[in-house]
Amino acid sequence: MTEYHNEELRLINQMLLAIFLITDFAYFLFLHNSPFPWFALAGTAIGLAIIVFCWSGTKYLLFNIMLLLSAAVFSLAYNWSSIF
């Protein structure tokens, strides 16, 4: 495997890890709270993104972007019935 393929796999793994972390946490919050706590999900995602950015800089920027984006998407998805 070339270095290019290794880099591509690292980027895909970063994206998938961020999506799976937020998906699992959002589902946990959905099961254990009757009104979905979107603020807890957003706060957790922002806090984790800040911690990762402070520790690693821009090395895991794709992870941070996908973490925040998936938190916004799952906040809308689980609150869809209360929004509309």
C-alpha cells in the first residue's frame, strides 16, 4: 500500500469515528430522555472538538468538522417532531 492509500484510509477512519461517536451518544440521549437534550449533544461535540483541536492542532481537522456537522444533523433529526 502506498502512502497515498494510507492517508486516504486515515481520513475515512477519522470521518467514520466522528460520525459513530455522535450517533451513539445521540441515540443514548434519545433513549434516556423524553425531550431530546439537543444542547447536551451540541455542547459535548463542541467541547470534544475544542479539546482535540488544542491537543493536535489541524492534524485532525476533518474529525472536528465531521463531529460538529454530525452533531447538528442528529440534533435536527431527533428533534424533527418538536420543530415541525
